[in-house]
Amino acid sequence: MTALDLSSPVAVVGTGTMGQGIAQVALVAGHPVRLYDTVAGRARDAAEAIGARLDRLVDKGRLPAAYRDAARARLTPVDGLAELAECALVVEAVLERLDVKQQLFRELEEIVAEDCLLATNTSSLSVTAIGGALRRPGRFVGLHFFNPAPLLPLVEVVSGFATDVTSATRAYETARAWGKTPVACADTPGFIVNRIARPFYAEAFAVYEAQAADPATIDAVLRECGGFRMGAFELTDLIGQDVNESVTHSVWQSFFQDVRFTPSLAQRRLVESGRLGRKSGHGWYDHADGAERPEPHTADKEQPPAYVVVEADLGPAAGLLPLIREAGIEVREQEEGGGTHLTLPSGGGLGLADGTTSVEFGDVVHFDLALDYRAATRVALSASQDVSPQTLAEAVGLFQALGKQVSVIGDVPGMIVARTVARIIDLAHEAVAKGVATEEDVDTAMRLGVNYPLGPFEWDRRLGGGFAFDVLDEMHQRDPSGRYAPSLALYRNAYATDQREGTP
């Protein structure tokens, strides 16, 4: 099944931000586009707004004036659904209410031709439930664009329980013909991106609620150590706290209140207070004109240790050793020891975050996982009250000698980046095991949909198949609520990795 012919009219119902963006995408691709909104005059206002954006693209040299003029001529606001009868595709972007969407598609089904493809842009409702109101749900599919639709490349093509393969394929190929990167997805709460991305927000909020670090420090560690484009607090301020919490709550409810998706009480209080982020002027951060952005906690300058002793291999942190040598610090290798950490001159230990806590081991400091220790500009350390001041100072001085800023946070298992990445990897494995999407599509969706530096499976392979499982297994032992219990899919992956590597 091929993409829709460019001569085929496309309709967009609902002319808010997403509706306008989708209409612009179809229009620039070459289709005649018809706009409809239930509120009188909004479709015409939307057509003018789209035209103005096309004008700006011409002014910036991104669109030839002739293309703009031709696109304007193909854009038609209409006053009633009956005027959509000749359309080959209708995309709905109206209020996120199941009854509203179902009623709309019932009406459309009586108007459009039998071969017209019907699509919803919903981000939180079940495609199956919306399509369940139709006489012919086989032609109904989800086309989930990301905002702003003209700029972001990802489109999740969601098949409901009754969606025909031919309909999903036509929708997929049409999105690709429009210059987008489509990924195929089964109808599951949150689809791919909003399902697998929940831990990025949830774990940051959990560290904050444990009073282990403030929002500015957590955001800085996620960006400067984890390689994420934005931290969780600044990103939710951009999205809107109410919007982000609503998606989290919807996924949680849809999974029958699965503890792994439990919403944050701290975020709930923020929403209740009206601090919704940039759009209200205040969220986690103050966005008023002239407001100062809080600085992340950064440790004072300390002297680096003269040497470190390395036992066995450092796993995902092995890249630290050449950096330590380049900094002029002696690396003494101890063949017999069996540990996976560094020993400092104080006699204290320095180990990669592994889901345990510092207090369990006495004089041991943990350091967080980094996307790339050479490129990272900040590293987080955690230490309990039992860690000697000398050991902590040597740990801080070591990373400072490597050119890193250091943030010392509270003694929380998994720290910040390690627990976040481990949970993302876990949910990705579970989604693939349950037929939600392929590994390739999951990686593509997470890179393009939320700008992750690596897809979950790319990250898993880089870390080694057992890392995420080990972190979550340790965390589960310390918090047996089920929030950190590794999925069976992650266990199988870790076990298979051990078998391949010959680990008993």
C-alpha cells in the first residue's frame, strides 16, 4: 500500500496549535488541505496563521515564494463537516475527550467515502476506544505528531485493536512521504514515547522528594553528565506542569495504577498552586523577566589524590582510567581484589552508582553514570554521613582534576543518571517484549521524540546487558514496593548477556 497521492485532499479537524501544525505539514508536502473547526471563524483564523508562517519561511529563505503561493491556493477553511466528503484522509486534533472524538468520527463516517482514512492525533487516549465507536474501525489509525509538528520529525503510527494492516501501512507511508520519520506502534498507554519517557521525569522528582538534591542540580547532572538535552525540571516547565502531570496520570491510570508510573506528589502540589511553568511565569523555576536562574550545587576546589588503586574492571566507567592517567594521577592496578571500584589514598572507596547506598559500605563514595566521561562537564557524587571528610575531598579532587565540576548529592540508591537510564532501558525492553514496537523503532522514537542522546537499546548495548538489571535489582531490594522491580524482559536480556559472555 503506497502513500496518498498528492492530488488527494487532506482534512484537519481542530485548528489549535497541533491542528495548524499538521495542516501545514500536509500543505507543504503538496496536498490540498481543508480546515474545519466547530467554533465559527476559527478555521479562517487558522488559515491566516498558517499563511503567515509560510510567509516567514519565505523571508528566511527556507521556502520559495512560488511554493508559498501554491500552498496558499491549496488551503481551504470550511464551515461544515459535509465539505470534507471528498477527502482521502481526515486527521482529528480536537479536545482530548473520548466522547467528543467518538462523536466526531461517527459523524465523519457518514460523510466521507468508504476508502477515506480516518486518523486521530491523540496523545493520551486509546486509539482502540476511539475507533470502537465506528462501524468500520479497520480504517481508523493513530497519527501522533509531536509539537511543533512542522519541525519535529517523529510521527507515531498507532494501530488500534481493529486497525487493518493496509490502513496502518498507508498512514505510515503517507507520513514518510510528508518528510516525517514514522514509527509503527501498537495501541498501548502512552504509545512509545510517553510510555518509555516516564522515568525521566519520575526519577528526577523522586530524588528531589528524597531531599537528595535541588531541581537546578538534578537538571545540571542530567544535562552535563547524562547527556540529555534538558533536565526534567526545566523540560516540564517548558511543556507545562499540568500537561506533563496529566500525561503521567493518564498512563498510570491506564496501566491500572501500576506503581512504576505513579505520579509525583511534588508535581501535584506545583499544579495545585498554579505554578504551571513558563506559561504561568513560575514552575519549578521563576520565569519572570529578570529572574535569576538558581545555580546547581558545585563543590569547592579540592586537591586531587596522588594515586588511585583500581580493582578488576570498572564496567561502564572504564573510560575514566585514561582520563585519570592523562591528568597525571598514578593508576595502580591491583590484580587480586575482585572489586569494581577505585581505592583512594585515604583507604576509602569510589564506585560507580549501582543501586546500593553509600551508608551500607562505610567509607565509600559513589559517582554517577555518564553518557561519556570524557565529554561530561559535571559528575555527581553521593556520600553518607559515615564517609570520612578526607575520602570525600579526594573523590571531589579526582574528578575536578579531570576537568569536571562536581555536585555532591544525598545518599540515594542509583543516584540520578544511573537510575533514570536503567528504568528507561527496562521499560523499553518490556515494551518490545509485549509487541508495542520493534527495538529499532523504540530507539528512533526516543531519539527523535524527546531528543535522548541514545536510544534505550543503544544505551543498553553500550553499558552491557546486565547493568540496568543490576541497578534496578539492587534498588528493588531497598524499595520493595515494585517501582524498581526489573521486568522479566530485562531479566532475560541480562541472563542472555551473561550466557554469551560466559558469566556464571
